[in-house]
Amino acid sequence: MENKRDQNRREDYRRRNSKEKRKPVDLSKYVLFFYLWASIFFLETLIRISTTGNLFTIALLFSFIFGGVLALIIYGLAVLFGPKLRRALLGIILFIFGFIFAFQSVYYYMFGTFNTIYSVRHAGQTTEFWREALYGIGNTWYFVVLAFLPFVLFLVIGKKINRAPKRTPLSFGVILIFAVMLHFVGVGLVHSQNQGENSPYNLYYNIHYPQFSVDNLGLVTYTRLDAQRQITGWNPGFVGEMPEELQEDFEERPEETQGDQTGSGENVNGEEDSESRLPEEEPEELGYNVLDIDFDELIEKESREEVLELHRYFSNLAPSQKNEYTGKYEDYNLIVITAEAFSHLALNEEVTPTLYKLVHEGYHFENFYTPIWGVSTLDGEYVANTGLIPKSGVWSFRQSSSNAMPFALGNQFSELGYETRAYHNHTYTYYDRHLSHPNLGYFYQGIGNGLDITRHWPASDLEMMEVSIPEYIENEPFHTYYLTMSGHLLYSFEGNHMALKNRDVVSHLPYSTQARAYLATQVELDRAMEHLLNELEEQGIAENTLIVMSSDHYPYGLEHETIEELQGGSVDRNFELYRNAFVLYNPGMEGEVFSEPASSLDIMPTVSNLMGLEYDSRLFMGRDLFSDTEPLVIFQNRSFITENGRYNAETGEFIPDEGVEVPDNYQEQISNRISAKFYFSARVLDLDYYGIIQEALEE
């Protein structure tokens, strides 16, 4: 028999072993993970408050879940290191997080959108905008400070919470499994949402729209998706219902609905839809703006499905009809200007009389809009010069520099024997315009490659005109393109040389300092245009020159309150914020007023028609403003304006114009048409589609 001492030892062992088994999990080992998760969620909440203001929505849950995934991945990697190295590594990571969120907050304040990885990779000259950066930081300093709060707090308490499970591959593997599981929870939630045009689902898979992506999915997820798309060469997917011409059984559909035949498409009023099919017959007198493109033959010979999609799409669009304005200015000289931050808000008969004259004495478009796109100035310039919607997430103009651009005005007029020049009063390589603009058919000069002007900030439009006009004015016929700079933000008399230069001209106006500073920058543009008109008059060629001017974007450097001050009333942020002025002017014009909705996407087909160029109206995403094609103004968030009403994509509400009745599916029809324009604009760029068409025309 066991003695009593042995029995007691055995009982003590069983008790100790039982207590160890019941010992609770040491949660202190996971405090570090929860701190990381809480820090990411805090930053996501902060970016919402500092930008869109949309806080208590389903999107906050996406931020929480996907932020947890990132926290698990970082934590899993951190447990593989010793305490000192782990603490240093996490400190660096939290600092980087603070910088990214602070940077995006400042960027959004300045430009109304979020920056992309593509822009960061290629923006080697952004130091030139250090004044703007300081201005943005100065006006969002409290968010900048708060963005670094998790980092600062970690410096204080990091040593106390710097515990982790044992450094084993098993620990890392378990944590990684939890990260994958949580990720699939987030993806599942994405799939559970509706699949509308700007839904989390489409933003996750099909659309690159930074503002809505951050608002719906969070900055962490937007940045991850942006990085993935840069690495994989992602292309946007089609959103909405696929148009009839892209159905898989296209080749099997009845012959009368294919190629260059008349279809049965009708618009909401029961009339023939101008975008459904090519007309069966051309009117004898006018005809249509088309080129001799045999789409049937192209389709027959093409094996690449992505190119076939483009052939099918364009072959099934109806071209615009020629009209009384077609060729009205054929053989004229042409001067096209993209004016930095030019706006109808700058039209003042007293201080900007030339701008006022150009807008009101030429063809006056009362409802013209300049939507802002992902890369503000560059994308606005791209739209006006190509008639295509920019591909979000890249610099479309830069990407186009390796494509054939036969329909660009520079190339068109160069073929006609015109002298074609382009000027920009800023660094000539900025946004790689030294690649894109020669490819448009221009002899391109900016500061640093032939445009010898004073390096003010911003530079003078007047001085650019004075230096450049003598280079071409005696060489008729000519086509000249200008991208101006004087209207650039900041709008203050301390940080803007053009505002300071023209301060006295606007000092008496009853406006705020910012409003007067903005107008002072536009005074410089006004003087540049006055000088241009005078030079044309002295040369005796003003009557034989057409001037076209539009803005790259609305003056987003102004506070919204200042915009409303200059407007003299409230300005809604989804539509009227983008209302703008458009100049089509020749001294011999009889001023006409046009009230139909129009936008910068319409400039290329309109100018091509006025100048009598041979072009195919189906290949542009806008319309000739003098044609009978249905008006359509498209915004980046896929809101739109037509002659029947306006659709707000943020609220999902279509508001018909007074007295107009539309079918229940009208909004869906227009939205599908817009989705096609977004999708195929990107495909034209990615596949060098104009090069394919050019080869077909040359055969």
C-alpha cells in the first residue's frame, strides 16, 4: 500500500495540473494587435470626418473589417521579430500610416479627390507646388496632427504593450489564417450589397473612382486595390447592363441589326435614337460625319475579343448628321486654349472685359459644364483634346503618347499643311507633356525647351502670348494650342504673383480677399487674350481665325463659400459647381445663344465639325453641339444631365425637368450608355484602337 506521504504528493500534483489547465488565456500577448487594429480604424474614421463627412454608413464596417485584416498581417509579421526590433518596426509602420492618411487628407482638401499610386510614382516635380502643400497643411493642420496620434501614443506606451506569442512559424500561420478568414468576411459583405453603378461591389471589382472608393470601402482597401491594379495592369469592368451590340450572340443576330444597317432603336419620345444604329440612307444635301470604315471587314478579320468588342460597339452607333455649321470655318486659322481654372465666375465686364466679350459675343453656351476628373488639370486637358473620358488611376495623356492619335487637331491640321504649335507657360516636362503633346501633332514648347519667359509663380499668360505669337502669326494657315497657367491656385495676394501683379485692378470690388485674388489671376488671362486679339487685328487675320477656349476644371482652389460669393447665390456640389464658360469666337460671328446641356467632352467633335475636318463622330464620346444628337453631360461619379433632367449618382435620384415625363427605365438606359462610354474610352486608350482604325483607313 502507498504510504500517506505518496498519496499527498499525488493529490498535490493533480491539483496543480488541474489549475494549470484552467488557467485563462494571457490576453496581454494580443494587446499589440488590438492597438494596431484600433489605430487603423481611428485613422479610417478620421479621414472620413476630414473629407467626405460620411461617417455612420455601412462603409464604416468595411473599414473596420479590412482594417482588421491589415492589422493581423502586420501583427503576424511582427511576432517573428524580437521585442526591440518589433517595437522599432511597428513604430515606423505607424508613422507611415500617419503620413499616408495626413497626406490624403491634405490632398483631398486641395483637389477634392484622393491621390493615386500612379501619380505618386510619376510626380517627380511636385516640389514645384510646395506653396500649395503648405497652404493645404495650414488649413487641415488639426487632422494632420491627429493622424500621427497613434504613432506618438505608441512611442509612449509601446514598451508596455510590446508582447507577442512565441516566435514560431505556427504562430504566424495561425494569425495568417485568421487574416484570410476575416478578409473573406469582408469580401462576402461586399458581395451582399447591391450592384449599382457606384456600389461597394463595383468599386471593389470594376471601377477605379478614388473618392467613392474611400467613402465606401475605406482608404486602406482603396490603397490596396490601387496597388494591385498598378501591378496587374487592371482594366475597368463594364458596369450595368451590357449593350445589345456586345452580346455574345452578336454574330448570330439578324443581319438587319448588324454593322451599317438601320436598327429599331428609339429614344424615350418614340423617335429614332441617334446612338442606336447607322442610318440606312444619307440625306443628299448634308450627309453624316463618318469615315469610310468597313467595320464588317474589321470584325471578320479580328481574332482578339477585346478589339472585337470595340468594333461591335462603334459600328452600332449612329453618327451625327452634318448641319448648317459644318465647315463654316474651313481653312480658317485655329487657336485652342485650355485655360487654368477659367470660369464664368471670372466674367466681369469691368475688370475682365475681353473674357466677357469672347463669351457673350461669340457662340454663347448657357449650360456648359467642365466636370473634374481624377487628375484634375491633365485629365481636363485630355478630355478637351481627345473627346474621350480619361481612364481613372493613370495619366491618360501620358499613356496616349505611345498611341496613334490621328484625330487630334494637331495631327489633323498638320496633314492639311497647317503650322501646328503648342505652348505651356510651366515646366515643359510636367505630367510628361513633352511626350504626349508632340504625339498630338504639335511642335511643343514650355519653360525649359524654348519658351523663354520669366519664372514667376504662377507664370504670366500675357508674357507667353507676347513671346509666342510672333513665331507663327505670319505663317498662315496655322493652328496653335495653349495651356495657360496664370489662373493657378493659391488665390491670395501673398503666394500668387499674378494676383499680386493685378491687385490694384480688383481692389475696389466688394468681395472677400480670396475672391479678389482669384479675379486678379484671371485679369492676366484677360490681358493675354486682349493682346492676342490685337495682334490678330494688326496682322489683318482676325476675321479668318477661330478662337476656342475652355477650362481644365472649375476653380477648386476657392473655398465653396467664395464660389457662392462670386456666383451671388448657393451652388450645389454635384452639378452647378462644375458649370463653366466656353468660348467659340470669331469677330465676324453673329452672337447666338445655346441653352442645351454641353460639356468639355463635346469640344473635339464640335470643333472638327466647324472646321470641316474629315472625322468619324462615332469615335468620340461627346457630340457636335450643333447636331441633333441628344445632349448628355457626364460627370466622373456617373451623374448626368440630359435635356430631360438630371441624375445624382450619389443619392440615386433622377429629377426630371419641369413638365417632362420619362419612362421608368430612362435613368437605367442613360446610365448604361454612360457605362459604355467609360468602358470603351479606357479600351481605346489601352488597345491603341485609333491606331487600328488608322491602319484600316490607310489600306
